[in-house]
Amino acid sequence: MDRAGWAGCVLGFCLAWLGNATPLAAQRLPPRPQESVTPAPAKASFPQAPVAARTPGRLPDPLIAGHDLQVGTFYYNRGDYAGALSRFEDAIVNDPTSAEALCRAGDAEEKLKKAAPARTDWQRCLRMASDDPTGRDSSHWADHAHKALAKLPKLQ
């Protein structure tokens, strides 16, 4: 077969194939499924227990408390006071003797306009700082709690 015969054969095949093909506009595509737009579930209006308290059989862990303090401080600095408070509460569950966690929880509650819980946390911070035999920055957090408690009546 020469070159012209070969080209004619290929051209004939292509035209035959295209002749049998249904134009794209005439094809019936299955209907597109309708996307159901469901609203996001509303946040619960009741306070939840800290994550560590919701996990049965979990013992307090000061290492996890340290991580919770770091993440809570990050949230606090970003302005997410509710998220920070949740992390500080987790830190308190994991290390109940942490004056820093109590003091920072009081700070977050102050920002959320919760004066009574803030006062309670700062008072607990003072007790923990005075009872701390190791002196882990307890004087710093005791001073912070004293200043916050002195400022609190002006907020109410």
C-alpha cells in the first residue's frame, strides 16, 4: 500500500468512527447529585469538663500539663481566650499543684468576663504558690495573682 492509500485508509477509519460517535451536546449525562447543605452543629452551651477529666482511668501527668500550658499560652496570645482556658483547665487536671496553670486560667477567665471563677483561680494560685516546696517560679505567680486580685474589684 502506498502513502496515499495508507492515508486514505486512516482518514476513512477516522470518519467512520466519528460518524458513529454521538455529539457531546446530544449525550445524556446522569443528573448531578444535589449537595445537601447542612448547617454546622451549634456549639454546646454547657461547659465541658477538661479533656483529661473526660478520659476515664487517666492519671495526672505533669509533662502533658506543661504542653497544655504552652498551647494555652499560644491561644491566649492569639486572643482565643476560650481555647486557652480549656487548655489551662487541662493543665490543672494534669498537674493540680501548678500555680502557673491556675494563674493563667484566672487571666483567661478575666478576659472572658468571668470574675468569680477568676478570683477563685487566683486565690488557689496563691495557696499553691505558698505551699510549693520546690519554688518553681512560685513567687512570680504569687505576685501576679496578688496584682490581679487587687485589680479585680475595679472590673466589677
